[in-house]
Amino acid sequence: MRASTVRCKCSGSAIVSTGTTGIKDVLQGNCQKAWKSASSDLGELKTTCEASPQILYLLQTAALHGKFVKSNLKAYISHYEIEYSRRSLAPSQVAKRKQGADSDDEDWEPEITSQSKRDCRENYISPFRKPLTPLTNRPVCTDGNEHEAFIRKILSKPFKIPIPNYTGSLGLRALGLRRAGVRKALHDPFEDGALVLYEPPAISTHELIKADKEKLPVHVVVDPVLSKVLRPHQREGVKFLWDCVTGRRIENSYGCIMADEMGLGKTLQCITLMWTLLRQSPDFKPEIDKVIVVSPSSLVRNWYNEVGKWLGGRVQPVAIDGGSKDEIDRKLENFISQHGMRVPTPILIISYETFRLHTEVLHKGRVGLVICDEGHRLKNSDNQTYQALNSMNAQRRVLISGTPIQNDLLEYFSLVHFVNSGILGTAQEFKKRFEIPILKGRDADASDKDRAAGEEKLQELISIVNRCLIRRTSDILSKYLPVKIEQVVCCNLTPLQKELYKLFLKQAKPVESLQTGKITVSSLSSITSLKKLCNHPALIYEKCLAGEEGFDGAMDLFPQKYSTKAVEPQLSGKMLVLDYILAMTRTTTSDKVVLVSNYTQTLDLFEKLCRTRRYLYVRLDGTMSIKKRAKVVERFNSPSNPEFIFMLSSKAGGCGLNLIGANRLVMFDPDWNPANDEQAMARVWRDGQKKTCYIYRLLSTGTIEEKILQRQAHKKALSSCVVDEEQNVERHFSLGELRELFSLNEDTVSDTHDRFRCRRCINNRQVRPPPDDSDCTSDLSNWHHCAEKRGLRDPVLQASWDAAVSFVFHQRSHEDQRGVV
């Protein structure tokens, strides 16, 4: 630090005395003190010293801004003489004064301070540097107020992002001056590949001049980040959804059903819809401020990941998949209380169960859009979940279901009524107007008049519903996905299974009750026993050991020293075939396999088999938490992961999971509902899959499992729309059909093929190929039929034929045009 004495060359006197006031104080950091003392001193000299205003200006600047640059004084050296001296008392550091200096200041000694090195560094003021270019627009400041106004003008200029038409993460304008001129769309509607959802009506130049520029509608254009990845059918779907929820397809109706088959990207289409609604509308403002996505608990995390995948950091969703009641209530209160154009978390993802339990909180506010994934859960209008969602204050509703409605018209009515209330009238009106005449016309004994009337009402119903329902089949995927080879494999029962099966049919009382025309709970539980026996005798071993109904004396049929601790594939035809398929896949390919079953006991058998064969595996069932499921799936899909098998409970994970890390899937047992099987089989053949997919559906020949398959085919023939949840067998089966369930056809290679009375086969050998336009969605009668392994296209199944295979139905999804292997 230095002190100085400033002398005027005009008068030779000191303008500011050192040691007490003025520049000394400035140099010591006491800028405010310097200003007070120096301003009065310099004010008196204004008349005698022409440069005093400049010194005054420098001191004023230092006082106001807390800084003073010593080198600025050097600009006035030509008029003033500035002498510097060290603060040290050492003789060598005493300043050498010039001759003729004023002797009044010779008695002054620099002040001794005890500053540390750190304090010196903190108080250090960097030297002044001249600007690279002259400030030509800087005024000559003779007054501090003018200078301050100029500086504030520079600093008050707002920051502007150098992106044309950029309006922030949510497309929301900040407060400020109203912009003049015609309003513009958020995205360029004339850009190549732009997806325009709304185009303002054309107006003449004269009308444009007269119109209020601030009320003219603008284009609604999908964000290019999304539109560039949408496939043609998805672009069509987004346009359909937007038209429906904005009331442009049906007046005063704002809902729709997205019923595309699995794998067509329903999630991406709905994300595109809600992002567009959150950002823009023809009125140049967001259409909605909040969205609720309701899904099965297993898909909450999947929805969260998909939103992050497609929208990145543009929006922050809230996913609720666990926590205490108070914690969930707090999150929901925070979400539902937000409104307006600046909602920080505009997307809530929640499970059906959590929504039902916390419905009171969610009913406190209004929501712009509700999306219900796996919406066929709402088929029953009497359950609490349906009522909780239906009473939600949300005008716009989208229901997603890859497996549309079953051939139950009242369930069909419930779904349509949820999205567009009143479009089909009340339930009583619907029943009288549509259900009774349609069902009457379908009766086998209906007259020609009744059939014609029923068909007329059916077409009328379809025409109404098609205005708010869109459905595309999976044949669209043939352009984007590799070939899928689906195979229904009939497996012979082993001798032990056959004897146990016949013993049960002989002893079980349900069979006797059916003969008398009665249906009991016992008869329905017996169906489960037979299904488990088809999987493996180990699954009914405890019942045999206890001598339960139908298994009296069954222990005599089991091998001596039999134990359930170790799996014995040779005791089950299906398990034997599975063992061969896994071994051949492991040794001849690099493929991974997904094993699916309806029973966790069967998954236990799979685990024992994997441990015996030393296969690495993972298992997903109802006991696994949602967060852990997501991690397990992500790890399995990694190509570098060594796990060979993914075990899946169809009830716990059949919906929404993406298992493209595997390209072979085995359905070990059939479900009463074809929707469950289709959901499970769609886990591997979907977007992102690069390899040919092989689907194996294993059935026990001549048993109840073939009857279930036939029932599935019957449902598909009646309607392509099915529901997701387990069916009530008593409700859907007649007494005659139930009697057929409790039978065993031992003298056949396939009971299903026998019932087709196939004209393309002679002695179970195919002599004519299926129709050229047939694919995996066609009826089994139009698939390839093989009673020997020679006609199979799958080398793995060919090698497994001799294990226990009796017959195979197989078909390709499409011809291989991609060269995918």
C-alpha cells in the first residue's frame, strides 16, 4: 500500500494533504471518508485549479463503487505532481522528495499497519486496463448523475437467448411488454417433415387488416424432436388423438380409445399428445396445464422412463410408486394445487391402486387430461377404480388398450361411456337399443329378420364408436421389425401324467355333478388341478400325498423314492421339450430366452432346472418391487449381460415390459384369456428388436390345455376385442363345454387339428399351403400344420421334436425383407 501527496503545478500547494484525508484514505480503502473530505477541499479550489473536477470525479467514483484505481491519477500527472512513499519505516524505503517540494508535509510519517499477507491479497486492486476499442458512445461526464444513468442503462439490458422464436422450456412467455405484430406458431409449420395438427382457416388480406392481430389463431405443430421419430401410423394416431381431445371429431365430446395392437408405440403417441397440449393451442397458449397418467403399478416406472427418454429435461414428471400415506398425500396435494401457465411438474404418473386409495386428494382440483394405460381394467363400471376415475374433474380422457374389449357389449359400453359420457346413452338405453337386438341376431336359432336387424344395429354401433376409437394391427410392424415365427407345440403326456389324469377324471366329483347339470366351485377348482398336472406332476404331489379328491391312491403311481427337491424333466412332456429347447438354444445360438407361466410354482421348477443345468437366470414375479423390476429388466437387456433366461409371471409382468434382450419366448401354459398370452408374447417382438423372434406355445396333447386353446380361438373368431383380467369360467362356459373340459383324448396327435376337419391335410400331413395372405394373426386353420419335424423352419424345435412333440402349428409374421438374422 502507498500514500501520496498531490500538488497542483499551478499554485505549488498540496490539494489533498496526505496522512489524514483524500487520496491517502482512498489508497487505504476508506473511499467514503475520502469522498467526504476531498470533496470539500477540492470544491474550494475549483476556481484556482482547472483540473479539480476530474479529481473530484475520480474520488466520487471510488466512493460510490468501493474501488479506486491509482493509475487513473496518472492521466493528470501533466498538471499534478504525485509523490509515492512506502509504508515501511526503513530508511531505504523513505521517499526521495523532489527539490522545491512543500515543507509542510515533511513531518508526515506513513501509518504503520499490521496486515497479514491474506488481507493484502484480498485488498489488492488490479491495475486499470484500457478497453480494446474506444467507447465512442460514452458521454463526457461532468456530473456523477449522468454517469450513473449511463452505467445503469448498460447494465439493465436483459439477456436474450440467441435462438429464433425461443420461448422457454414450456413455451411460456415471461412478464413484459406485449409483443406487436401477428402471432406465430411455436414451431415452423412449413418445415420439411412438420406434423401440423391444426391449420388456421385461410383469410384474405382485407380480412387480415381488419382482424385483431392478437386474436388470430396459429398453427399447432408437433415438436420436431418428436415428429422426426414418429412413424407414419404414429403420426396418424397423434392427429386422431388431438382431434378427439379437442372436440373436433365429436361435438362436446373430448375422449377417445387408443386400441392399437401391442408394439405399435401407443406410449410414444400419448407422450406426443400430452406434450403438445402442455405447450400450445390455436389460441397461442397451452391447451392444458396438468396431465395424470394412470397405469398398472408395474408400468409406473416405465412411463417415467419413457417421458424422460423422449422429452429429456424439457419437463419433470412426478412418479408415485410407493411411500407412506402422508408422503403420497403431500405429493398429490402439491401437484393438484398447481395451476396456470407455469406448473413446475405438470405430469403425474400413478398406479390404479394408489389413485383409488387417494382419490379424495385428487378430486380437489381440475386436471387437463387423464390417460389410462391398460384401460381395459375399467370394463366394470361398478368397481371403485372406475368410479374414482370417472368422477375426476377432467374433461379430456384417453384410454389405452392394446387388447380391446371382449365380446361383452356391456363392458364395451363401460369403456366408451368413460371416455365420452352419453355418446351411447345410459346403460338401459344401450341395452335396449343395441345389446338385445345384436345378441338376438347372433343366436343360432335366430330368424333371417332377427339376423338382419342385429347386423344393422351392430353396424350402427361400430359407426358411432369408430369416431372415438382407433385401432391398427401389428402387420404394420413388418416394415420395421424382424420376422416373428410363432409355433403352437403339442406335447405328449408322459405315462405318469396320463395315469394321474385318468385317475382324476375317474374319481373327481365335479365330473359327476356336471353329468347332473350342476356347476360347483369344486368343478372350477378341479380345472386348476388338471392344468397343473399338465405342467408337471410335482405341482399336484402334495394333493396326492394328502389323498385329496381325485387323487386317492395316486402315490402308488409315482416312482419309488420320488422327491420334489429335484426337478425331473422326464416326468412331464412339456418340461422334457423345454429342456431340449433350452439346451439347443444355449449350445447352437447366442440367443436369450424368456420363460412365462401363470403359476409361481412352475417358476420354482424352472429355477431348479436352471440350477441343475447351470444356466444364469433372473426371475420377475409379484414379490419384486417396482424399482427392482426396472433394474432387472435393464440389466437383462444389456448385450454384455451373461444371464441366459428371464423367468416371468404372466400376471405380474405380462404387460408393458420391454424384453428385447431376448428373442425366444416360451409360453409354458395357456391362459383362459388370449389377451394375457398375447401381452406376454409381445414382450420380445417389439421396437428395438434386431433378431428373428421365436415364440413357443406349449400344450399337452388331448388335454384341457387344448380345450383352452380352442376357447381362445373361438373368442377371437367372435371378436378381436378381449379384456385383460382373468375370466370367470362359469360365466363363459356352457354345461356342454365344461363336460368336454373333463375328458382326455388319448388317440390323437392334436385334438385341435382334428376339430378343424382340415381340408389342406391328408392323414395329418399338409398337402396344400396356407393362403398367401395368412400371418400370425390368422386363425390356426390357416397356419402351417406339421405332424413331423420335416416341415419346421426352426432348427431348435426340429432338434427337440423327438423328445415328446406330437404336432406343431406354425406361421410367420411376414416375409423377411430386412435381412435380419
